[in-house]
Amino acid sequence: MPDEIFVLLLIPLAAATAGLTLHFAVKPFVEALIRAIREPDRLPQEQEEELADLRAEVSLLSATVAELQAKVEFDRQLAARTGGDSEPEV
């Protein structure tokens, strides 16, 4: 008899838990996935702004790398003219 009561309580409780999980956790994910598949060209405004910021940062980093490469090349040429790879005195 206690096993029957346990089963009668467990099945509805498990069903309610599964239903709430599907509703609050899985449903928003599936809706977002469907929206992304149907409208691949449209990004949310926040993502567009973040993408623009990332592009600006990559551009700045590329310019910095180019400047550093020019400075390294200048240092190499200067070292070649002055006679080599001697360590600077500290």
C-alpha cells in the first residue's frame, strides 16, 4: 500500500517537474534557435554594437602591430650599422 501511494505522488510530481523544466529552460532556447535559423541576417542590436567594438579593437591592434614591426626593423638596421648584437650597458 505505501508503494502505491509513493507511485501516485511520484508520477505527477515528476511530470510537473519535467513540464516546468521544459517551459522555463528549454522553450526559450528552442525559440531563440528557431529565430536564428529563420532570420540569420538579423542580429540583436547589442550584438551588432559588440561586433562593431570588436572590429574597432582589431583595427587598433593591427595598427599597433604594424608600428611595432616598423620599430623592430629600425632597431635591426641600427644594430647592423653600429656593429652588431652587443648588449647595452645598464
